[in-house]
Amino acid sequence: MAYPRSEKDARARSLRKLKALEKRARSTLYEIAGFFEEGPVSADIDRLLDDLGQGFTALKASMDDEVDRAKERA
């Protein structure tokens, strides 16, 4: 795979990969939750999913900032 030519291209590729990662993580964690009855394991999985969601949001914001800085430099 070729290296991204711009920050905008890097952001677009990264968003696609993050979306796939989030989908796989949710699917896997829900599968794990299905092995156990409702309780501490499912509560921890819910917290982990919340943390992942916050992390993905923060990362997306950082990528947006980087793209904006690149536009300002151009």
C-alpha cells in the first residue's frame, strides 16, 4: 500500500481503518459478553467500549487538527 500523499489522505485512510477496528472490537467484545451471564464481565465490557469510543473520538479530533494545520502551512 502506498504512503498517503497528504494529511487529508492519511486522515481518510485512518478513519476507514478506525471504523473497521471499532467494528471488530465491538463484535469481539459482544461475543465475549455472551459467554457470561449479566454481571461484572458485561459491566467491564461496557466500560471498555465507552473508553474505546472516547479514545476514537479524541483520535479523530487530533487528526482533524493535523489536517487543519497542514492547510494553514500550504
